[in-house]
Amino acid sequence: MKSIIDEGSQQCFNCGANSSVGLHVHHIFFGPNRKNSEKYGLKVKLCYICHEDNKKGVHGLNTELKERLFQIGQQAFERDHTREEFMAIFGKNYL
């Protein structure tokens, strides 16, 4: 499924870097919930630094970015679903 958050964007969702730097698709809820992120379109495009950098990346030490994306993902999901559905699928309320 395509992203329900930033479909068509050619910029990093976090820092705004353009696609010339190369963008990665980031599943907001990764790990065991990666398939659910894919199923519900909960993904954004991130540049390498915002995605994988050890200090600044969502898969690195940037827990603030990770939590903000969790909140954005939950808000997007709840536009068409209930909070109870979100909690049943993803197991936690981030709002």
C-alpha cells in the first residue's frame, strides 16, 4: 500500500532534503509491526541521515524523531479507524 502520510513527496519527511540525496522508505512502526505499517500505509520517505545515521537517524539514537513519527502514524491511522483498533493492532497508544 502507498503511504497515507506523504505520498508523492520528493523530500525527506523530517529535514526536507530533496530526492537527489536519495530517499529511503521508512515503515513508521518497524520490527514486528512492519507488515502492519505496510498494510495501512504508515510510512514516510527519509534521507539516509534521518533514517539510518547512528546519532540523528530514527534507527539510531534519535528517539525524539521515532516518537514523533509514532504519533504522526497513529494520527494518520485514526483518520479512518478508531483508537481501539490502533491499540489492538499496534499494542500501544502514542498520543
